[in-house]
Amino acid sequence: MRTVVWFRQDLRLTDNPALSAAAEWGTIVPVYVWAPEEEGAFPAGAATKWWLHQSLTALQKSIGGALVLRQGRTLDCLRAVVKETGATRVHWNRRYEPAAIERDITIKTALRQSGVEVHTFNSALLWEPWRVKKRSGGGPFQVFTAFYRNCLALGMPPEPARAPDFKTLGAPSVELSSLRLEPTIDWAAGMRSAWQPGETGAVAQLKRMLAGHVEMYGENRDRPDRVGTSRLSPHLHFGEISPRQVWHAIQSRYPKEYAEPFLRQLIWRDFAHHLLYHFPQTTTEPLRPEFTHFPWRNDAKMLRAWQRGRTGYPIVDAGMRELWSTGWMHNRVRMIVASFLVKHLRLHWEEGAYWFWDTLVDADLANNTLGWQWSAGCGADAAPYFRIFNPVLQGVKFDPDGAYVRRWLPELANLPNRWIHQPWNMPPPERQRIGLHLGQTYPKPIVNHATARQEALSAFHLLKMSRYAATKLPIRLPGEG
């Protein structure tokens, strides 16, 4: 029997349930369909497309050149491949984004009506979003700690499966280059030097983490000046490695006190998909409806300065330049730059989410939505809006010697540690001596922290008052009481 395996965000052979199940039936027709117009309001961004090109190249090689590439309406492409190869079944691994769910339901229904068997599988998560639910009422969680405990109570995630042996059958295919995933102007040099996309690269990155990062993960994961994070997020997003592989590799090698901090992050990733599945409107709407009327600003100049790492706050600018160069940013710095955008500049969190969507190689709709709504105080388990990061103190705490700032802001490399996170406070003679000219070699702060903080708190207070006036009831917003 012949089975079409429709690859999506599962670009690997190991622990790939759709592939393993198809291999048990006989010959496999591996297919990838490029249909960005079916992704709704979130077609792949520039960094995502670059990574996808490299990952498909790697998958094509691992399958022995048999991957069938098509472009166009997915249902039409799958129907055509089924007809050309005589396949009787189609397998795929599930996705959880709103547009993908809607599209997949349509395809499944149409194929089954035409007599084709369709089977779908969980490849991307430790637990399905609908499996984790409250004991009372069975509803979805909005608080991570409760979600986390419920997940652990469900028992161990299944062991990852080995890559199956299988035979392939080819079909007409377009050239990968015809999909035009890579940029016409080569801006990806930094990403090429920073990453090895593909299943082999994912496994190598996991091995590097297992060799030295896990014992200190809980202590080092907030330090952008150290190699303390896994850097597995893009590999997980594209499905070049499964969360089950990572979970069991860490748990089998390290005792609980070392393993738990990282396993908790894998469950946070599941939490993001749980929220997106149950609250699909949150890609463009705040989960907390009171924030619909928050007085966001609209300032293109401020937004541009933030995007290009020209805010005058070194820890913020270093993060944005790391993102621009490598397509990635340290997680602690993501929180700092997000807080700066929504609280210091008071620009809408969607502006940040769209920029990250275009520039991150790990741009994942569930994680991106959760992260930005968390930072803006309008999402699940969110940081209160009135808790405003001081970018200077954040830099001093998490980059105490300025190594991270110096790496990404070479114009500040000669500053003493005392001034590396606040160059505007450095005495002018010292600035002149090392050639630092604020407003020329490095920008002056585009906002004053104390003033911006007070304006943000005032806007938050007005939101509370307007909601109170509308309801005539006492209200509590995130973090209160």
C-alpha cells in the first residue's frame, strides 16, 4: 500500500508518528506543500523562510532525494499526488494554529469523501491541548502553575520512536529554489554562521546542551552573557527534533534538581499551544478584554528606533541587534525589549509581535502570542502592566560585566563596567576620551525611564478608571490583590 506523508512542521525522520505509522503500511510518498496564503494573517516571515529552505534541503537529503515539493492550494496538491501515485492513505502530524486547524479540517473532510483514508498524529507537543484540563468543569487553564501540575499528573510523555525503515515512491516535484524562500539580497550571513538547520543540526545542538549546560541551566538561563540556554527553539518549531526526544534525553541523564528547570520550559511551550488552541482570537486580541481600550501610542519613529536597536538603552539595543544578525534573541532579553516597547514607548504589543514574527528563526505563533501578551500584561498568567522593567537595572543584573552589550554594540566596547548600561551618565570628559559621542556614535536615550514609567502608570490608571466607570464594580487587573 502507498501512503502520502504530508510534512509540515515535522521536518525529521526520528519520532515522527505520521511517518512511522505510514512505514508500517508500505511505500511512502513524502510531500511538502508551500502554500503561505493558507496561513491566514501569519504567512511565514523572512527569517522563517530562510530556515525552511535549509531544513527542506536537509530533509530531502535524509530521504534520499525523494521529497516531493509542490506549490499551490494544498488540497489540490495532495489530490494530485494521490492520483499520480495510486496512494490510498494520507498521513500528517497535527498543527494547532487557528488557520491551520481550519484548513486541515477542510482537507481531511474532502479527502475522506473521495475515498482516501486520512490519519493525523501528535508530533509537536508533549500533551495534546484538549487533554490538559481543569478537574472542575473541564475548561482550559490560564495559569501556568496549575497547568504545569496537571501535566505532571498525567504521567510521563511517551518514549520517542526510532526513525523507521521505509521505501519511497517519487512523483513530479518543483525545484526548491522555485519557492523563493531565500532572500534575493543576502542578509542571512549572520544566521548561516549561527545555526545548522535540519535534523542533524538539531541532534547536535541537543548533544551540546547535554554535554555541559543542563547542570547550570537554572542558574544561567537568565544570563545573556553566558552560554546557558539550549538554543533548541527553532529546531523544535520546525520539528527537526521532538519535545519527547528532548524530554527523555534530559530526564534520563540528569537528576531532578538539574532536569526540572528545563523540563518546565518544555511544558511552558505546551502551555502556549494550549492557550492558542482554546483562545484562537489572542493572535490579534488581548485575552484580558479590558486591555482592548488601552491608550497605545502610534509613533513610527519610536518603533523604528526600537526595531533597529537605536533606543539609547544598551541592553535593549544589544538584544535587537542580536535578533537582526542571528534571527534569535536570548529569552531574558526578549522580555526586556518587549517590556520597553509596550511600557516605555507604549506601542501596541502587536507591533512587537509582527516584528518578531518576521525576524525570528523560531517564530512560533503560540509562543510569540503568549510572550507578547505576557509582557503587555493582557494575556494569561501575565506580568502586571504596572511592573515595569528598568532597562539599566536589568542590564546590571543579567549582564553585570557588559559582555553581552559589548558583543553586539562594539561602539560601546571601551566603556567601563560602571557606565556600560548607562552611557549618558558617564562624565563628558571620559566619554570624549574614549570617543563616545552621544547622538552620533551612539544614540541618546529616546525616552527618560522615570518619565516613561510614570506615563505608563498613568495610562494604566486611566484604563482602570474607565473600566470602573463602565461597570460600576470594583475590578482587579493582573497582579493586584
